[in-house]
Amino acid sequence: MSVECEISTGLLLEGIQLPSILWQLTNGNINLIKHNKVAKNLTNDKLSEIPKLHPEISENIQRCINTQSKFITEMSYYSSSTDEKKDLNIRYSFIAPNLVLMCIEDITQRKKAEIKLKNSEEKYRFILENVPDMVLVIDSQGIIHYINEKAH
């Protein structure tokens, strides 16, 4: 990589607010080229070791280069620094001829909220389906949107 290209890449990565890592596939080896500061704070793992520690990431980097495409995957990651599981969306983007930009979004809070919402929906559905009275949900135009089993 030329000096000008290296400087441009560094500036580009620092402008991205999500943890971002640039990988290069050379002779079958995945090498760390650059990363932004946010990526360094993401993990206690040495960033260059990520493909070895997480085979699915290595496979996705190779898939991205082989298909010359971009895609998003979701994975769980155990953070030893905080002793908690994190849910991540990882966007892989091919950059010719043999680079992959990996941007990582922590979606842990969103996943927790989705689980809480699902549990709440199940709880209230159970209550409505088992209440001994008829329950209807009707909008202002008189359209029925919900009828519990007791109404039938």
C-alpha cells in the first residue's frame, strides 16, 4: 500500500464512528492493515488475532473477497473485559483487489429490548386468550383487529 493510500485509509477509518477494521488477504493469510481507535476499545483480544480466535470472521472475510461483495452477519461475542455477552452486527465490504472493510455495530441493547417486547407480547396474549370474557379491539371505523377465543 502506498504512503498516500495509507494516509487516506487512516483518515477514512477515523471518520467512521463504528469500530472498523481493514483486512487484507495475501497468500491465503488474513492480515490486519488498519483500524480506527473505536475498534481498539471493542475488545481485549489483539485485533490481529481476531480471525484466528473467531473462525466465522475468518470465513466471512474470505467469502467477502471470493464473492467480491458486501454483506452483514450477526454474531455473539463474549467480552472478557466486561464479563458479558455482546450481540454484534458485522458489515463486510469488499475493496478491490484484496481488502475487506469490517464495520462492527454493538446491538446488545436492541436485542435485549426485542426479547423484553416479545416476552411482554406473549404475556398479554396469554392473558387475553384465557380471560373468561369476550375481548374485542375495534378501531374508529368499526374494523375489528382482534377477537379473543372466548368471543367465538
